[in-house]
Amino acid sequence: MLQSQLEGTENRIAVSIRDYNAAVQDYNTEVRTFPSMIGAQLRGADPLVPYKATTPNADVAPSLEGKL
């Protein structure tokens, strides 16, 4: 039960990160492409940085063996 809840949470987080990074890529393409780049420069819009986990081993799930 807990494992399936953890998997569901991990999947929702992964989907959210993927969606965010896709939106960042679309935005960055827009602010770097003519003629949108003119308006972006006038407004001071800078490209955004995609999300990347900076915590060491953030992509490795902890083991729950013996803890349940």
C-alpha cells in the first residue's frame, strides 16, 4: 500500500517536472525567436533555467526494506 502511494507520488512529481521543463523550453524558444524576441528584450524577459535536481542521488529511491 505505502509502496504504491510512493510510486504514485514519484510519478506525479516526474510528470510535473516534465511539464515544467517543456513549458520552459517553449518559453525560451519564444523569447529567442524573431519577432517575439523584440518584445521580450523590451520587457527584459530573460530565458528560464529548466529544473534539474541538485541533491546528490536525488534520482535514486531510498530502500524501504525492513522499514515496513
